[in-house]
Amino acid sequence: MEANFGLLHHYQQLLVVSRTMLSLAKEGRWDELIEHEIGYVKAVEQLTQFQDASEIAPQMQAQIRPLLQQILDNEVVLKLLLNQRMDELRTLVGQTSRQHNLHSTYGRLSGNILFPNEI
């Protein structure tokens, strides 16, 4: 039974970290999010050390179920926010690449007078 309370405690801790990560993503605090991700992975690993779910008391399962559902819901939203961020970064990298190409091309031509037949 003591292991069941430990399991419940770990799910509660995981939910706290999950909520924190989701909040950081919503605020665009990506560096801090990455730092919390390590804690999240460790919390998930700790959960795997507990016994098989079939040995968990039914009343404890009833307490864990909503915590797990909220954790999974948070992960879905977090993945959506991360995908949006990746799209933003892809766009920025593409713009930077195009700007670099323009500067490179026009930088070579600066100070030169070009005539239409030279282009």
C-alpha cells in the first residue's frame, strides 16, 4: 500500500512539472522549458520503477486516472506549441538564408555599374 502512495505522489509531481512546462511554452520561454524537460523525463523514469498496474489498489487507480489524463492532455497541447515553434524557426532560418544570399550577391556588385547586357 505504501508503494501505491509513492506512485500517487510521483504522478502528482509529474503533473506539476507538466503544467510548468506547458506554462513556459505558452509564454515562449523555450530555454527554461528545455531545462524542465530533463526533470520531466526523470519523473517518468521514476514511475517505471513502481510495480505493475494490476497491483495498484482500485481506489488508488481512481485517484491516479485524472492525473494521468491531465498529463496526457498537457502533452498534446505542448506538442502543438512545439510544432508551432518549429515552424517559426524554420521560417526564420529560411529568411536568414535568403537574406544571406541577397547580401552575398549584391555585396559583390556594390560599387559596380551594371549594364543590361552584363546581367
